[in-house]
Amino acid sequence: MSGRKMRPVVESLEGRALLSGLIMTDHDHSGMTPAPITAPVPGTGGHFRSGLPFQDPPEYVSQDGVLSITLHVQEEVVNVSGRRVLALVYNGSFTAPTLRLRPGDQFRINLVNDLDEMTNLHFHGLHVSPQGDSDNIFLMIEAHTSFQYVVNIPLDQPTGTYWYHSHAHPISEMQVFDGLSGTIIIGGLEDKLPPALRGITQHVFQFKDLQVRDGAIAQQDINSDAPTNRTVNGRVVPRLTIAPGETQLWHLANIGADIFDKLRWGNRPFTIVAEDGNPVWRVTSTKELVLPPGKRFDVLVQGGHRGTSLLRTLAYNTGPAGDQYPTRPLAQVVTRGPAQAPAALPTQVVPVDDLSNDKIAATRYIDFSEDPKTNQFYINGVQFDPNVVNVRALLGTTEEWVITNSSREQHPFHIHVNDFQVLSINGVPTTPTAPRTP
């Protein structure tokens, strides 16, 4: 890979763009691309194996309110479900570790950058400081240097599933697609469930996709429509078990760079108890879940009849200028063993915290557009500029944002470190189920 060196810098948000994270675009062709790989990478090869046992990601768990770890960012040949591929990884594994913490904890990450290019970390969804050595996406860690992140999680941080990933502009898409993403679990969600559900089996699902060329995960000309390998915790269609009637808590996270997932597990419902890290005040059940890049759900599931069924991603079209994804299997679910009496599922997880009754301090209009010929993306007709502040909001106030998408494809929407609540879609009022949805 070619060197893309930059000094590590820590800058305040003053003079920087607060809209830096609003659109997670499908492509970023900003000129900073690695040297092309034109021959098979030594040490790579083999074939993807399906049907391997489901395996949760390795975990780092906070102790006495602190999680202190080292993450090595490396370019290595790693085993992905039986196939050896060149990837960008944390601590030598395509399946990045899950960080488990609780509200009020502090985590310290010594990020050691062993790459020949810059990188950094973003803690997606956490309501933490965006400055200094915390969740500062403007901080860049130079090649072959290290940096100590110190992040203080507030006591009122909602419990659920979050994720971390490279946010090194303008190469974030390439680095995440190449493997630099993992999950964060803020514990305590199970404590909000009925007593009968507090000791149930939990599983983390890291959905990642990869395209392999000459033994390496593609970093140039990433095409979401190209043949793509879907993985769950680094395995292709792994085999998961559940007993008939058993209730499990699944933490679902699409931590890929580009591809949408539309999940369905046979005819079994997903009962949503948290969305994007926010426990819900109104529990709903559905048989299909759409997960664009960055989306997370915490769901309760219950085993049905004995036998084997598939957790699949269904065909999905993101629009005339977007991408079309085919139906693909993601995991086998084997229902076996002694039957259990299905537990009663909750109807509410947390009290209602509706923002719609707040005093509105300001109303802003934000339009997403793109030029399909150049693949350039815009907010209110202008492109991202790290030296421009687009929005200044007063801390502690509630604003109303009217978001329009003038492009001909879907785009996920996300504001760093700030949640929001959807009040209406295309002018039709919604019935919110969670306090805020980032």
C-alpha cells in the first residue's frame, strides 16, 4: 500500500465542520487510494467454508469501571471462514473484538498504527466528547505511530449496541471495507427486561462484507453491485443453535462500509428492544429488519419448530441511482434440544421520553444531493469542508431538522455524538418507539 502520511493532530471543533458525519456515502473516490495490487498476494488463497459453528467475537470487558486495551491496526493475511485474504485488521483478526462497558465507565485505547497510512477511531453512537483525545474524528494517527484515546461514558448513556471504526477522511470507506470496524456493547439492557429474560443467551452479530481481488480485500473502485461475500463474525453462513421456545437476545450490527442488509429469519419474528443503542419505550415485532451501514438492533428471538432454517438478507434496491442487492444466506439456525416454554415478551423497556413536546430553539432545512456523473455528494449544495462550520447549535436545546433527499438513492443519516427522534416521514407523523434514533 502506498504511504498516506499525515501528522497526528488534535484540534478543537472550533473552525471545523459539525456536519462531517451526516452522510455515510456508498463511495469515496477522493484521490487518496492505495497502490493497486496486480498479482496474487503471497500466502493468500483457499475457499470460503460455510456451516462453521457460530462464534461470538472476542470480548474486552471493563473491570472496576475501566477498560484499558491496546488495538494494533495491521495489514495482514488473515483467515476469513477458511480463506486466507489480505485485510486491514485490529489485533490480527478480521473479526474485531467487542468492547463491553457500562454507563459511567471509562475506556482507554492505545491505538498502535502499524500501517503505511494514517488512521483513527470513531465510537459511533456514543454520547461522548468529540474533542481532544476522546471521539475526535479530526485527529489523525500517522503511519507507524500510536495514540492513547480516553473516552468517558456518561452515566445516562443508553444501553445497547454501538460500533467503532476508522473515520480517517477521506479514506474511511476503504479502511472500513477492508476490515477496520468492531462492536461496542453498553451493558445494562438485559437489566431492563423482565426478570425471566435477564439470564438468557446473548449473541453478537457483526455483519461485514468483502470483495476479494488477487487475494486482497478490494480498496479501489469498490462497487456495491459487484459479487460480494457476506460474513457474520468473520464466517460465511455459520451454524447457530437455539432450543424450541428458547428466548435469546441478539445484538445485530451492520458494521460494513456500503452494503444494506434486509434481515429475515424464516417466519420467526424479531422483537425489538433497542434500536441504534436506544432502549425502546414501545416494543414492536417484525419479520424483516433493514440495516443500512451503521445500523444496529437489539432483538429478542424465540426458537420455533425443530429443524434448520436460514437467517437471510433479502433482495434490496436503494433506488434508481443506487444499488441492487440479491437475496443471500447469512447464517444457519438449528433449532434442537429439549423444548422450553416461550417466555412472555416485554411491551416496554424504558419510560417514554418524547422530544416532540420540547420547545424548539431553531428549525433547519438540510438537503442531500449528488452528481451521479462525478459521484460527488452535497449537503445544501456544498461539499464537506473540514475548515467550515456548517451548523452551530446551543448545547441543551432542542432543534427541528427537516431532512430531504434530492438524490435518486437512499442514504443513511447520522449525527456524531447526538441522537435524534423522527417525528414524520414524507409529512406523515410517525409513532416513535425509542427515545432517539441516531
